[in-house]
Amino acid sequence: MTLTPYQIVAPIISLLALAYAWNLVIRKKKSILEACFWTIFWGAIAGIALDPSVLHYLSELTGIANQENAVIVTFLGILFFMVFYLVMRLEELERRYTKIVRSLALREAGLEGKKEEYKANKEDKEHKEAAEHA
């Protein structure tokens, strides 16, 4: 079996990308789930580069007769999923940012302790009412 330059370069680049992604996991800058997605993506790239006959199976699986179209549609689906996942992460970061900003604003206004006192007073009242009804 004679390897083309693409069949040599693509798996090497895939291995480097995988090493980088898992290095980020070790350094706690990327989640394990994200690294798993990268592993699947780059593993598919390396697998297709080493054995292009996998595309025939992919075209049969998707029901698309042309192998090139099957690859394009499959990777577009993967990319749409990745964009959806990134949007979800962005929304979570916005919620965290809002929570931090609110906390800092309360602290600067001197209301942070009053918020905790309010919660404690409210809990005391609830306990007293529950004890009276018991």
C-alpha cells in the first residue's frame, strides 16, 4: 500500500491536535467532553485519510449516493452541533458573569451583608411559623 502525502500529513496533524486538546484538559482549560468531541472529529479525519474506503460506508449510512457529498453533509452536521454546543457554553458564561457582577455591585453598595441578614430573618420567621403550627 503506497501512502500519498495527504495520508501521511493528515494523521500527523490529527495527532498533534489531539495531543493539544488533551493537554488543555490536563491543564483544566478544556473539559473532558470537549476533548472527546475533538478526539472523534480528528480521529475521523485521520481515519478517512488513511482509509478512504470508509467514505463508501458513510455514503451508504447517510443514503447519499455521492461520497463527497456524504462527507460534506456529515461534517456540516458535526459543525452545526459544535456551534450549538458553543452557544450553550456562551450562555452559561453569560449567566456566571451576570452573577459575579451582581455580587460585586451589592458588595460595593454595602448591601451584601443585608441580603444575608434578610435571608436569615426570613428563615427564622418560617421556622417560628412552622413551630407554631406544629
